[in-house]
Amino acid sequence: MGCGNCAVACPVNKLIDAQMAHGGRASTDDLLLKVSEGKCRVLHVEKCTGCKTCEHHCPNEAIHVARLLEAVHAPEEEV
């Protein structure tokens, strides 16, 4: 649907762009996510804190925050 609730609710977006903090339109592409042409676009995934505010504010369940934690097995040192 692309209503923009997620982008406006996002605390990271609010910190980056003062207009977003007041429910306005984005004035920069430095945002974590924004709605463009009716679609939610994640612009800078590295800025996501994983708080799921966007997910909770989406009336259509169109956005899901997923985190992947991978462990790298380091070989044991020879004793």
C-alpha cells in the first residue's frame, strides 16, 4: 500500500530528518527507509536498530524486521 506510517514512525528517520519527526515528507535520502512511488524502500539497512517500530505501525503487515546472527567457528589452536 505504501502509506508511509513506517517511515514516519521510525526513530532513526526522526533523528536524521527533522521533518520526519513532525510527520512530514522526507527531505533527504540519508534515511533508513522511506516510501517512494507507493513502495517502502530500505535505503540504509546498516542504520536499523532492530526496534521494530516500523513493523508495529504498519497497518498492512508489509514490513518485517529480521536479524540474522551468525557465529564463525574458529579452529582450535594446537596445544
